[in-house]
Amino acid sequence: MSTTTTQAPATGRARRPAPPGQAVDATPAESTLTTLRRGLALSPRLRTGLAGTLGLAVLAMVGRVAVPVAVQQGIDRGLRAPGGPDLRVVAVVAALTVAVLAATTTCSYLMLRRLFTVSETALAELRTRTFRHVHDLSMLHQQTQRRGSLVSRVTGDVDQITQFLQWGGVILLVSVGQILVTTAVMFVYSWQLTLVVLGAFVPAAVVVWRFQPRLATAYGQVRERVGTLLAAISESVVGAEVIRAYGVGERTGERLDTAVVAHRRSQIRALTTSVTSFSSGEVAAGLATAGVVVVGVHLGVGGGLTVGQLTAFLFLVTLFVQPVQIATEVLNEAQNAIAGWRRVLDVLDERPDVADPGDDGVPLPAGALSVTFDRVHFAYPGGPEVLSAVDLSVPARRTVAVVGETGSGKSTFAKLLTRLMDPTHGAVLLSGVPLTRATFASLRSRVVLVPQDGFLFDGTVAANVRLARPDAGDDAITACFAELGLADWVAGLPAGLDTNVGERGEALSVGERQLVALARAYLADPDLLVLDEATSAVDPATEVRLQRTLDAVTRGRTTVTIAHRLSTARAADEVIVFDAGRVAQRGHHDDLVAEPESVYGRLYAAWLAQTR
Ligand SMILES: Nc1ncnc2c1ncn2[C@@H]1O[C@H](COP(=O)(O)OP(=O)(O)OP(=O)(O)O)[C@@H](O)[C@H]1O
């Protein structure tokens, strides 16, 4: 039976999702419009009240056009009135202009407020959704070299969309409004001059249009390089200790330098392309103004245009040219945002490695859980098989130790057992329920994995333990430490339960971190506990304390321990020995050591020699 997950793509659109484990950096070529359509479909809130916002943008623009119209009316009907200058008309025109400007300023304020609120809300949702999805992709997708790339999608790429929608989007809306209103007023004054202006911009429009695909490619590369740069930075920060210890700062620095240079080059390439496209707008602006002066004077001489109308038209040309140039620039910036959007959408399209069966799922049966591996095979994406035909069962309440040489498949076994990954073939069952059918809510509350490094979050000891049961009060947490025989250890901490453990728990020793992680598992009260024993040496006192705590935590529940210390294997009800991805032996420690030539016999002899 194949248990490979087949969940529909997150965006629910027709494009074929990438299979689990496939690189998300392989951004397929896709047109700007397709990306926009996909993006808007995924964030429908962005379209909320768009017509109203556009309406407000157009109204806001009326204010700007009011000035040239007022100048024309002031000159033709006031200063150059047929019966001599009429200052009353000038005063009325001025008062009306002030009123129109006040009304349009209000429209402009309302438009900006709507735009900011809608875009911030929609993009906050997109960021949260992307983050959750990246989290769901866990195990197979979040491999070190790609973490920077994934992080850049949730941060930089979403920021790029936000910046564009808020500033570029506003400017684009305002510009489009200004172009529309100005064109209409220009037509009223002179359709011939309006055609001259529009004609001057036709070649520029063609250039901008033709440059869009090139810009899309150039900015696509920029966004990808930002991801590579973040990956290089995150690796050098996370691995700072090793880098210093081995004096390999220069080599790591070189990787960073290469990423910085590649980013700079792609950015320059994108900007050069955008400047070429932008310059065509400059040329068109010059042509339009010159054309209006020449044709306007010609029309004026023929009596087809008054001085006031020509003056107003020249104002209007400026009002038309300015937003056209700005819109060209914004369109270029839009390509950067669209490239970011495409990367965010691509990540959302990736199928999670494992998916919650949701309403089709069933809760795990009550009580301690039994474990069955039914001919389980597993291979990491693109790699060889690391677990082959694993067939085993562990009765409920049994304590089992899993041992084997490094790389024999023990951690892979633990990840399959806790459904951090699904087998390539075969099935894992808990009390007869295939894990692929167990609801996440039931699985995550009944099965707990304590990883080797006992990861702690920045916060107090109590807050870290409380992660297992958010409603647990300090009394319950104190009682939990007491039941584990750790009351005196907690009392010895600088601020007891309120002691801060620091980032990743680094203010505590490795052994102490394990104690907190075990208390967390104990409070969760799981029915199946999977422990990855710490390999790092802890001092003898902590080791004794850890062992006592472990005994208390595992009592009465099914426990599978990835055992690095064979003292743990010796104390287990049964030992399962892995060798090159297969179960080589299983039985009680005493029976297994009776065969000194077996895998376990050799492991035990090596361990004894090392501990002596
Ligand atoms: N994320 C991964 N991608 C590709 N291959 C992996 C990955 N994780 C582990 N492997 C490979 O799978 C095999 C089994 O690894 P696993 O971590 O299960 O071994 P292990 O017995 O737990 O080793 P150790 O005792 O050192 O922790 C190894 O050959 C390892 O290289």
C-alpha cells in the first residue's frame, strides 16, 4: 500500500503542483498577468472595494485639473473679458477652485486610507498563510540550504508586494486617474492637440510593453538571488561557532561575497533594463510638449484656440506627461513585486509532505498505543532507500530501545513513527490505525517526540513546559517537576520556574535542556513517547538525574527510545537493532549479547570498551 500524500495544491488552481521534495527555486516562466490573476485569486481581499478606491482616485484627480481650468476661465472670462477685466469673475473662479480642492483632498485621504487598510490586511494574511505552509512542508523541504530561500519568501518577497501595493499601487492609481481626467479635459479644449499628445506616446508605449518580459526575467533573478544571499547569511550566523572553531571564516566569507556579487549584478541588470524603458517616456514627454507648442500656435493663429485655452493646455500637457512617466517607472517596479509574488505563490503550490486527513480522518483509540510497521520502505527525495522492508510490531506499554550504527536509519524510523514523514511504500499503524488516517489533532496530542537537542524557545522554564498543555498553571508545572524528582533542581535555578532559558535554551546546559524537554513531554501525558537520546556527554550527576527522570516519564506508556547509551538498551523490555536500513535483530539485551559476532554483540563490545 502506498501512503504517499496526494493533497490538492494550496491555491486550488489548475497548474500542476511540484511533487514533495522538488526544489521550489525552479520558478517556471509565467506571464505577469497570470501571476496577478493567481495572486488576486489567493488574496481576494485585495479586490475589496477596488471600484470605490478607483472612483476616489479619479475624484482626487479632478482637483489637479481644476487649476488649469480655473486659469483658463480666469484669463478668458475675467482678465480678458470682452468688456474689460472683471475681477468678480476671477474671485468666483478662485473660490470655486478652493472648494473643489478641499473636496478632492478629502477624496485623496479616503482613497489612501482604504488602500493601506486593504493591502496591509490582505498581505498580513498572505504572510501568515505562507509561513504556516512553509511550516507544513517541514522535514523534507526545510533542508538547510533552502531555509534562507524559504525565509526570503515570507519576509522579503511579501515585503516587496506590500511596498508595491502601498506606494506603487497608490501612485499607479493616482496616475491612471490623472491621465483619464486630464485626457478628457484636453479633449474638451482641443481634440487636435490631444491627438498630438497621445500620438507622441505611442512609440513609448510600444517600448514599455516590449520591455516587460525582459524586466520580468531580470527581477525574477533578483528575487532568487535575495533568497541565495539570505541562505548564505543564515548559514554563517547559525554555524558561527563551527566557523570560528575551524578557522574557516574566509571560505564562508567567500560564499557570502559570491552571493552579494551575484545579487548586485542581477540588481544592476534589472535597473539598467528599467532605465531604458523609462527613458522612452522622457523622449515622448519632450515630443508631446514640442508638438503642442507648434500645433497649438498654428491653431491659435487660425483663431481655433484662445490664449487662455493654449495656456491651460500646456498646463494639462504637464499634468498628463508627469503621471505617464511615473506610471512607466511604477510598472518597472511592479515587475520586482510580481517576481516576489510568483515565488510566494510557488511555495504555496507545493504539496505538504504530510497532510492532515481532516474530516476523513479518525482519532487514535484511547489508551496506550501499539506500533506496527507493515513492510515499510523509505527513501529521501532523489536519494537511495534508507529503510527497506521494515516489518515489526511493538505491543502497548512496552519499552523498546532502537540501536544501530550511525546512519543505519534510527532517526528516519522515529520520524516515520511520529508521522513527520510518510513511507515511500508500506504503512505505519498505531493500535491498528494507519497514521495517514489518524487526525493531526489526535496524533499530535497522543504521540510525542523528544528530539535529541530538546529544543527550547526563548522564554522561561515554565513557558517551555507549558507548550505541552497551554492551560497548565504554575502549580501543575511545579507538581510535574516534583513527580519527576526534579523539584530540587528547579529550586536551584536562579529564578526557579521563571528562569529565562535564552534563545534555543542556550542559557541552560545540554543535560538541563533535556530535563526541561522531558518535563514538557511528561506534562503532555502521551500514549506513545518517542525519545531520541542525547549523544552529548553530560556530567555523571546529570546523567543519573536524567535516567531517573526518564524512568518516571516512560512509566505506564509505550516508549520507543533511539538509544545511544547501551545502558538504556539494557534496561528496555526489548531491543531492535537496525543495520543499513533493515531490522537485523530484535530481542532482550541479555539474549542479544549472547551472540558476540552479531551486530548488537559488536556494538555492545565497542560501547563497553569506550565506557571503561
Ligand atoms: N534529510 C535527509 N536527506 C537525505 N538523506 C538523509 C536525510 N536524513 C538522513 N539521511 C540519510 O538517511 C540515512 C539514515 O539516516 P538516519 O538519520 O536515519 O540514521 P541514524 O541511524 O539515526 O544515524 P545517527 O545515529 O547518526 O543519528 C543516512 O544514510 C543519511 O545520510
